[in-house]
Amino acid sequence: MDLSSWLRAVLIYAHLLLCAYALVVVVRTALLVLRRRVRAATLMAVHRRLMWVLGGLWLTGLAVVALDLGHGLAGMTERPKLL
């Protein structure tokens, strides 16, 4: 297993973990809202946490795409999923 495929696997795993964490945070917050046990401070804390998680999702996703493309944009035409 070469370095690029190992790095891609680690990035995809990190992306999956961030996605699962974001889903858990959203579902837990939705349950709090449905029970009407939520304060403005709690929602702001959730907002800040999700901003960091979504930023991490963007970074890991862009890193995987950059790793797949290599050093040229010509690889984008070969992969219709990236268009």
C-alpha cells in the first residue's frame, strides 16, 4: 500500500467520523428542541461545534478530491463524478 492510497483512506475515514459526529449532534439537538428543553446558549454552542465539524468536512473532502486529481485539472475530465 503506497503513501497516497494510505493517506486517501485516512482522509475518507476522518470524513466519515466527522459526518457521523455531525449527525449525532443534529439529532440530539433536534430531540432537545422537541422536548422544549433548549436554551439560546445551548443552541449557540451547538452552532459553534457544527461550524467546526462542517469546516473539517470541507477540508477532508477537498483533500480527497485534490489527492484524486493529482497535480492537474485534466484529471477532472476523466472523472465525471467530480464535475
